[in-house]
Amino acid sequence: MNNMETAQEAFNHFVTAFERGLIKVSPCSLFDDVYVHIDMPDQTPRFTYVMFDPENTKKVIAQCVIMFAHNLSDGNKKWIIGWCTDSKHRNKGIGYDLSNKALQEFSYQLRNKLKGDYIEANVDTNNLASLRIAKKLIGNEEILIKANGEKAHSFLRQFS
């Protein structure tokens, strides 16, 4: 499964769980159109930010997930970020808007704990929309070669 398929699957699971009332979201501090669900699967901190359809405030149209990846040898942490927008709402800037706001909210909420930590996005070569988002949101692109020979793009930025 590639990164795009993984993001879509995570989005679908979140939407289903939300619609069934299995999870709740809370308003974010900085933005009135962004909500967050914080959980700890396998004791790993995960922040799931969502936006709702302005015409249907019960319908999730975009998701951005920031999750702890691992501790680094220098004592800092690496966090990973990923996003997905509902297919009916793509190509409208919603994915970037949510991801940008989510990263700002995440940084604000953990402002005293992130100094020196890193945020990373991994994007498949054929996912042009996510490549544009990652370049604008994080920058510092590096092309990686996966075990199967396919290229992937890694974007890495340090919190200051």
C-alpha cells in the first residue's frame, strides 16, 4: 500500500468512526474551522485534525494527522504528518489550508516541548497535489528510493 492509499484508508476509518459516534472532536484554539481528536494508539501520541463541510457540519471533508514517529539519537523527536481530502472537495486548497492550520495548532499547543524536534512528510511521486502541499508546508525535499525501486519524496523541517 502506498502513502496515498494509506492516507485514504485512515481518512475513511476516521469518518466512519466519527459518523458512528465512536470518537469525538474538540475545537482548536487558533482556528474556528479546525477540530482535533487526540488519542494514543499503542501508547503513541496522535493528533487528528479535521475540517467539516461548511454546508453540512457533520461531514468531515479533510483530515490531517500528526503522529509521533520515534526518538532521535540527539534526544529530539521525529513526528510524521499526513493529510487527505474527500474526493469531492479536492483541488480547492482545502488540503493545504487544513494541514497548515493543523501544523500551527500542533506547534502552538506543544510550543514548550517541540524545540529541536522534526516534522516529516513522505509523499509518493505520483501524488502531485500532496507534493505541492508538502513543498509549501515543510520544504527541504529529498528524493528517496524505496525497497521496490520506486521513488518517494521526503520533506523534513525542524521546529525552532
